[in-house]
Amino acid sequence: MTDARYDRIYIRDLAVECIVGVNPEERIQKQLIIINITMHVDLTKPGQSDVLSDTINYKSVKQAVIAEVEQSQFLLIERL
């Protein structure tokens, strides 16, 4: 359940390639995975300050997710 005090930041349709799957043919080459992220955060401070360091850097979040997923090799999409 989400807290109504929090704002939501969405990153939608982030395309990343990784090895995922249990079948041998799925483990040979990377597959395209589409990721949707919802972050629940309090954006009161950056909304008042207009200072980048007070908020979530969307680009940094995307880069971190891409780096983590691209180097991963999970069997189950649920684990990924």
C-alpha cells in the first residue's frame, strides 16, 4: 500500500537486454526486457527549493537499473 503523502515518479518502457530464462536456448543470447518503475517519494523539498540535489535524478536511476540488469543472468523474470 502506498502512502498518500508521497508523489510518484514513473520510468516507463525502459528497454534493457539480459540473459533470463530456464530453457537452454534462452541462456544463449540476451533478450530484450521492458521495465516499468514506479518510485514513491516525497518531492516537497525539491518542489520548494528547485535544487537538483534535493530530488531524484531520473537519469542516475535509469543508468543504475540498466547496469544491474545488463550484467545479470537470472533464471526467473520474477527474480530479475
